[in-house]
Amino acid sequence: MGAFSILLFPHGEVSYGLPLFPKQYQAVEQIDAGDHYACMYCGHVEQLSTPNERCSRCHNKYIGWAKAINIEVIR
């Protein structure tokens, strides 16, 4: 079995990351300038020029990119 961690940042310090829920965990086909995208293999976040770019961390280009989110968790 696999395992993963969820890191919660203090309010005001939230950064972009890979979405966890299936509706948002979808490979994008078009890149919007200025938006952040997360590698669907390793979760690394980058600003891209094209959806076919390789991830600079894991060098994987076969999984794709999901639009990164930076939503604060409300407890």
C-alpha cells in the first residue's frame, strides 16, 4: 500500500500544491499564463508554457499537469 502526507500551512502562508480530489485532479490541455500547475506524478508546482513540458523535478511528461490550488483549510 502507498502512503501520502497532507501538510497544512498556517493561514497566510498557504502555497500552491497538487489537488487531492478527483474533480480537480485532471490533466490540463491548455495552459493559462500566470497560473500555477502541479506535476501529477510528483506534485512539483511550476508555471508552464505548454502542457507537454517535462517536470523539472521528476522529468516525467507522461502523466500530465493539473491546475495547482492554494485554498486555505477552514477548521
